[in-house]
Amino acid sequence: MLVRVGVLPEDALDAASAFHVEVLPRLRAMPDAAITCVFPPAGHGHADWRRAAIQSLAREIAPHRINGIACDDEAAIAAAEAYLTTADGVTGQYLPLDGEGAGKVLHSAS
């Protein structure tokens, strides 16, 4: 089940507070399903609170699963959702996504 967090404040502490007040109760009330929580892209200062929130929720709702992704690329969101829905062993992860991909694999010539 895909859950979009929506716009949060730019400041990391304010964003964490808004998430815990506005979004967390909604996530806790969700039916038993694999949840993929979609955060909008944000600066590095947001990664720790997002990761901690998703990890704590994963422990709370186990054996049901929740993962978080940060992305605004719809194709990347759909691909991540398709993978996470079927990856039974993956839970409590926060994955910032780049819809451009990793790029070419570079290797040295032998």
C-alpha cells in the first residue's frame, strides 16, 4: 500500500514534528498490509529522523512491513513499490531514490 506523506516543513525538526503529529497516526491505523511510505525529496538533515521513524514503525507493526522512500519520480516510485510489495524480508528501510539510475558501470581494463 502506497502512502504519500505530502509536503512537510523545510526545517528537519519541524518536518519530523509535523510527520509525527499528522502522518504517524494515519500509518498506525492502516490495515495489515505492506506499506511503502513516500516522502518528498529533502536535504541530508532529514534522513536520520525519517530512518528512525520508519525503523520504529517497523518494530511496532511487525510482522507487517513498512518501508520509506524519498522520491518525486513517479516511475522510480512505482518500481520501488513493485519491488517492496513482494520483498517479504525487507522492512524498516529508508531509501532515497534517484530516478536517473546509478549510471554506467565503470571498470578498469585488464
